[in-house]
Amino acid sequence: MGPLSNFKANLSTQLLVLTLENNQLSGIIPAEIENLVNLTALDLDSNFLEGNIPSVIGKLPKRQRLFLNDNRLSGQIPSSIGNLTLLYELHLDDNNLNGSIPSNIGNCQKLQYLTLPNNSLQGPIPKQLFLISSISISLNLSTNSLVGSLPIEIGNLKSLSTIDISKNKLSGEIPSSIGDCNILEHLYMGGNFFEGTIPRSVTLLKGLQDLDLSLNNLSEQIPKNLEKLSALQSLNLSFNNLEGEVPAKGIFGNASAIFVNGNDKLCGGIAKLHLPTCTNPRSMKRKKSNAFRIVLVIIGLVLGFLLITSFLTLYWRRRSKSKPPSTPLIGEQFFKLSYKDLFQATGGFSSANFIGSGSFGSVYKGIIDQDETIVAVKVLNLQNPRVYKSFMVECKALRNIRHRNLVKILTSCSSIDSKGFKALVYEFMPNGSLDDWLHMSVEAHNHSRNLDFLQRLNITIDVASALDYLRYNSYAPIVHCDLKPSNVLLDRDMTAHVNDFGLARLLLETDDNSSQTQTSTIGIKGSIGYAAPEYGMGGRATIQGDVFSYGILLLEMFTGKRPIDQMFTDDLNIHNYSMTALPVHVMQILDPTLLPEEEQSEQIEEIAINRIEGPSHRTNQLQDCITSIIEIAV
């Protein structure tokens, strides 16, 4: 470990292979590396190297393998890379490289592997790259910012097994020359802006096993001959503009192997896809010929229904006048409770029933006498001028939404007397808030309420399910605007429920397709540490703002640190604190309470031993899980 800049390349000039991967080397790659003129392989991957790739790297004409992946290198790929005419492996993935791919990389005519994913590369893909006929194993340019169309020269890669250009900004049509890549087994092109049709030439790739064209703008029908590709094991065509009938044979007969969701105009296919039945033109003619008869039947049924309904309405009105009005019981959609009812249920809003308080009011535990149902009563602080807007927003947001991971509102109470009173009544959550479980046990030195790893993972899934419902399945898209641990409550079974919609926004599309408007005008959106940065500058509430808050919540749950922890000062925050630990040091930022007590004191020592002797199976599994979660959060 230590800076590589101390290395003066004073090794023997006869050195053929230099391998220093998976260490903790830092600093820059020294220019003196050019002295190793006979070097054929240089492996520096999985370190902390930074700075530019020195241009002298091209002065080593015998270089055949170059591994600089998984570092922190920045700047552009030097054009001198084209001088390495014997190079057959080049790995620069997972760095911070920018600029364009140099066109003279086409000089590397012996190249078999080229991996450049997870950088910030820009500009078009040079067509010279596709003139390297020797590329046969893998060409991976994914997760960059490459633009422009895909050159038709891609058809020259006749011996290539894997192409991954997903998650870029490529556009235009997919060239039909892709069908000339005879040996292709894996083709990933998702997450771009490709348009037009799926080229029929794709059906010529007889050895194709994986095809991903998702998240593009492809249109028209799915080529029927795709069902004849017997080697195809996975097909992802989701989120395009495809239309027409989905084939039913071949891979299309396996619902778990194909993905066609997000294409609203598709029909047919096997029953497990749950797509609408395709319209048969002949049956349409028969339906039109019977249309008049059907209309007459419907009119007769409607008139009969209205007549019966009118008689029943008159009957029940006369009967109800003879009976005193009664208060609906718990279990109906919204039952009626007065101030007196809530006063009695909470013992006069006594301190013994006090649960907690916030900027908009206080929450009390109550028992409704009707059937001894336990409820949570949120009494709003009417001294806060923002409370009235918060009350209306929360009522509007919650009156029409139902989901197992949202706290259910039972009713509201609002008086107009001189004192004034407003309250919301919710179902009671006996296990309190997620914030209590994450921090109160530690702050009070009481370790009896720790959440284990599986409980935290289930809670993150519960919260994600609630956000998904608010965005895609509620009567209108809803932005919560204040997602944080104190607004996530836990029921008796430790199922998470998102609460407190006092800052929520309802996003409604106008008739003229103009930009979205918001029903709430409350100025401040969210809490410090959790709110998206653009909210601090008066930015509009968006779904992406909730996603940002969810990421912070994930980091807090698995690091055990609040985003406003005292350790986060100057440029250090919970986001870059977690990001810099990926992937090697992720266990060092893990909440110690996630480990058994006997292992907590040995955590750092265990990690050090694992670096030398290799991790145990159990620790390795936990680290893989934690790494995946932190990567999603970051």
C-alpha cells in the first residue's frame, strides 16, 4: 500500500510482467514507467490510483495486456494508446475517464478484449473501433455518455461474442449490419435513444443467447422470426413503443425469459404475459352488425335499474326520517369523531398518552370507546400558519390512497369555534418510528431494540413499494417531499408504513399537455439532510426528489449515521462518505450493530485478515449484500 508515485521504475528493463492489482496503491502512475521497454503485461487494477493515464504508456511497444480498471483515474484516454499494436487486452473500466474514445485505437489490430464501462466518456463511437476484426471476446462501452448513431461498420466484428453498449445516449436506428456479427451470443443495447424498428437481421444471429433492447424508442412490430432463435435465453424489449401481436412460440412461450412491459400497444402472446387480446377484423364486423341490438338491450337495463333505484331511494329516505342519526362505526371508510370523543380517547390529551411532536403538531395514543380500537391522534398546532395548508394537503393526499405500506388515515376532526381545533386520526403503529429503532437505542445506551440485517432489508423494500405505489398506481402521482426515518412507522409485525403527508405534492397533468402543476404551495420541502439539493434553491417538487431522500434513508439504515451527524463537515457528507468506501472498505462503514456482539469488537481486525487470507463464506456473503445496497443508495 502507499503512493505509487514513489516507484521510480528502476526495475530491470528485462521485466516482462508487472502485477500489483488488489492493493491500496495511491497517487499517480509515474512517467518513468516508460523505462520498462520489454514489459508485455501491466496489471494495476483495483487500487486507488488517480490522475491522468500518462501518454508515455504508448512507448512500450511490446505491451500485450493493460489492466488499469477499478481505480480513480481521470482525464482522457491518451491517443498514444494506438501505438500498442500488439495489445490484445485493454481494461479501463470503473474510473472517472472523460473525453472521447481516440480514433487511432483502430491501430490495435490484435485487440480481443476492450472494456471501458462505468466512466464518463463522451462523443461518438469511432468507426475505426469496429474495423478491429480481431475483437472476439468482449466489447464493453456501457454506462458512459456516448452519443451519435451506431456505425454500420459494426458488422465487421464477425467473431465477437459479447457487445455491451447499454446506458449511453446513442440514437438513430440500429444498423441492419448487426446481423453480420455471426458469432454474437450476448447483445446489450438498453438504456439509449435508439428509434425505428428492430432490424430483421437480428434474427440471423443463430447463436444469440441474450438480447436487451429495453428503454429505447423502438417502434412497430416485434420480428416474428425471433421465436426461431433456439439459443435465445433472455429477451428484454420493455419500455419502447412497440405495437402489434407478440409471438407465442420459442422464447416467447417462457414468460419468465421475456420482458415486454412498458409497450402499451402490444397484444396477444401467452396468457401469463397478461396482454390484451388482439382484435380480429372479422369479429369486429360481426360486432358492428349486432351493435344496434346491444344498444337497445343496454338502454332497457339502464332504464329498469334507474326505476328500481328511485323506488328504493324514496323508501329509505322515509324510513331514515323516523330514526335518530347514528355515528358510523370503525371499519367504514371515514367514521365521525368529535373533539369530545378524541378528548376522552386520549385521556384529555394527557402526557401519559403522548407519543411525539413535530413542527405541525403533537401525536397522542387513544382508545376509541366504540370498539376499543387503538388509534394515533395527530393534533395540529394552529399557531403555525403553515398548518392549514398542511392539513388540507394531507387530507387530499390520503383520502383516495390505500396501500399496505402507507399509514391508513381513519378520519379527521375540524371545529370552527373560537378556540379552533384540527386533528387527523390514524391507525396506531405499536413499534414506533424507524428513527427510534436506528438511533434511540444507541443514544440511550439501550441495545435491546436493534434491527438486524434482514429486518432492515425488509423495511427498505416496504418503503420502496410505497414510493412505487405513490408514483405509478395512486389516483394521481404523489410526491411525499419529506421521506426520512421518523416518517416511517413500524406495525406489530415490523412492516414499514410511510407516514406524514403534510408536505406532499399531487402532480396533475393538464389537458393541454403543459408542464405539471402542484396542488400545494408550501415553500419549504423536506428536512435538512434528506431533501434534494434543488429544493434548497426553490426547485419544483419531483418524483426524483423522493428518490434522493430514499437513497439517503438507505445509507442511514446501513451505516447507522444520520446525514446531519457531526462528523459530516465541510465537503464530507453521508453520500461521498459511503461512495469512497466502495467496494473494498464497505464493511468499515457498516453499522456495528448489524454484527453479532462478539464480532463487533473484532470487525476491523477481521476485515484486515480477510484482505490477506480471503474472507470467510459468511463475511463474504454479508459484504456482497452490503456492497449491493450501498451501490444502489449511492
